[in-house]
Amino acid sequence: MNQGSVLIFAAHADDTEFFAGGAVARFVAEGRDVYEVITTNNERGSFELDSSTLVTQSRDREAREAARILGKKDLFFLEYPDGFLADYPVNEIREKFMRLIRQLKPRIVMTFDPWAPFETHPDHRLVATAAMEAAGFAHMPLFHPEHRKEGLEPHLVAEYYYFAKHAERANHIVDITPFIDRKIDALCAHDSQMKLTIDDMRLNLAVAGMDPNQLAMLDRDNYRPALEMAIRQWAGNVGAKAGFEYGEEFRRETAGDLLKEIMG
């Protein structure tokens, strides 16, 4: 297995594209294999579709098309109920994540930041905790020794990339300038989720008293212009911090950081 590979733990089908689509495209361009685990079934992410249609559409069509656009090598769907991941023991999720780490042996694990402030989504919080712990313990043989009996050896993850939803937690910016169009294309592949995003924005802005004429600019049936403008502005602001046209930021840790600090 490619020791330079990347394994992403996401809660929902579009999470990676929002937070790290450009970085994923860059990793692929560098020759890395990129794998993604989508933990929930996405069954509640719509104002218009019923759950069964949404699950099939977001999983079998949208997520796979986004993966093709960015060049991900494979997807793994765990199918937990959307929005109710916290009903399941964190150690159950952690074992599934650890099994995949030992199977795929990634150099980099990418996921939500378990220490991010003001995270309102319970699925994000649980995936963050389970992924951090799975990556932190995957090299220790007494955690789930049954894996070894299945031929899955312990594995040490060298790097962690945590999605930076809040800038004060970020310490690493990836230049995504050559990949900004691919990031936007991959986001637009998540048709049901982009319509949800526009619907949700309209509801929130209406409650906030926004001019109805401005709300008309947010067209759920033609969402790309508004989405592209927002993504380019956000990525431009991030990239400017490091002298890039467009960037994505992360809280990055590497194995042995504490030891390096202690030993100078």
C-alpha cells in the first residue's frame, strides 16, 4: 500500500469538498492515493427529497461523481443514520475507523477538528473524536488485537490534517490555486446538498431581514454562481494570508511533535 496515501473521515457526503476539496485535488496531483470514509447515510440533508431518494442520490451518484472529479481512489460508506451518530458508542465508530487505517495504512489522516469551538453538528463532533482516537491508537497492538488475526498490522499515522472551521485554530495553508475550479465542480456534483445549502441560506437570511430582491439572487435551480462567488471569496481570503491566490487552511500535526518540542 502507498505509504504516502491520505485517508479522510467525513460525516456527510459533501463535507470534504467544502473543507478540503482543493487540498484533495492537490494530493492526487502529487501522486497520492486518497480514500474517503463517509460515516452517515445523508438521509436528512434536504427540504424536498424523501430520505430513501436522498440516500441513493447522495451516495451512489453525487459522492461518486465528486470523487471522480477530484480523483479519489475509493469511497467507504458506513451508513449510520444522518444526525443521530451520537446515539452510537464512540468506540464502535473508532474501531471501524481503526480497521480502515490498518487496512489502508495512510500517511495522512484528514478529518474534523475535535477541538474546534462552536461546532453545532453532533455528527461532526463524533467523527472528529473517533477519527482522532483511531489514528492515535492504530499503531498500538493491544487495541483491537483481533485485527491482527485478520492480517491487519498496527500502523502509525504520520500526519493529521484537521479541517479549520475557525481561523484561529489553523497553522497550515495549502495552495489550491490550480485546483479551485475542480473544488467548485466537485461541490456542484453534490446537487441535493447544494440545493439544501441555498434553501438554508435563504431561510436564514429571510429571518435576518435581508432585502427580498437580494434573496432572489440565491437561485436553488442555478446555484453555481452564488456558490462559486462564495467559495472564491473564502478561498481567496485564506490564500492571501500565505501569498496564494486561493488556499484552504488546516490545523496540522505530525507524529512526534511533542517529542521534538521536548528534545529541542
